[in-house]
Amino acid sequence: MDIVGLTDVSMRGRLSRHRRVLIPLIVAAVLVGAFLGWVPIGLGNGPLNASVNGTSFGAVSSRLPVGVATDVYNSGGSAFVIDSVQLLGDDSYPAPHVLATEAMSQTACGFLFPVRTTPDGFVLKGCGGRPLGPLNGRAVGNSADVMVAFKIAPPPAGACWLMTRIVTHYHVGIRHYVATDSFVLAACAGGAKAESNASAIADSAAS
């Protein structure tokens, strides 16, 4: 151990000690920057934007599947590819059970509409929009708006399901992202109180 170097209080000694501390820090910062620049895991939501927010609820049939559709668009400079999308809850009620997902053209309707199956895919009954093919593996360019559509099993009679967020796994080149967008959607089936029950569940989850 260099005792002289540790006890030297001259300007030269102080600069020498500072260099010994600063050089490893600079090297570490450069390595971290390089890692973040090349690592295949993206930070944050990335360039994907989904137009979901707020709270919604409704009474549905216990026998017919319902559809949920939301916009997704690319705010970046390169196309991204959707790998999968999940509808998740908060464990207070079952999360919705997704029967099928697909890309859909623009429609004014978005939540809890009856689903009609066509030879090309499913559509939201009475809402317009047309199937555009499978969602997973679809590339979305920076000038494209796409509806992400879900065909969802209804809850059993007298029961409810609750969604609190949409999680999208996608990638841009080798970089993979996980985008989480908050949205509360509750559905209850059967009986005169289904609508009020769904409303209370949605309000509780949003608070």
C-alpha cells in the first residue's frame, strides 16, 4: 500500500486520488451506456401507444362472447411487430378469458359488444370494422393505426370478470418491449343487478 499517496495533501496528490476514483466511474458509465444501446431488452413502453384509459363496465349475456377493441399506433420511426397481448386483472375477480385475438380496421365501438363470426374472422356486431388477420406477428408501421380486437368468453350467469390493464409484448428489430396500459373494464352476466354490480366493481378497481 502506498502510504505516501494516501497521506499526500498537495494539489498533485489530490488530483491523483481523484483520477483513481473518476477513471473507473467513467469506464463503468461507458460500459453501461454501451449495454443499454445494444441490449435486446427495451426500456419502458417504447414506441407503442394504445388509446386506452379510464373506466368502463356493462351487463352482458352469459351465453354469447363479447368483443373488446382498442387502437394501437406506432409513435417511433421503425415498424414494430406484436408478439402477444394479454388482458390482466387484479385478482379480486377473474380476469377475462380471451378466446381469440386479431387485428381489425377502425371502428367506433370498442367495449363489450356482441361478437359475430365471419369466414375472415370475428367482428363487433353492429359496429363496423373488418378483420385484418392474425394479431400476433403483425407489423405496425409508424403511419398505421390498427384496432387490437379480442373475442372474450362471457362470465357465467351471476358472475363477473374484471380487467385492469392491457400488456403488449412486441419487438423492434432485436429489441423487445413490454408495454403496460391501464384500463379498467368490468362485465357481469345475468339478473337485473348485473349493470350495477359491474359499475361497483369498476369503481372499486379504479379507486
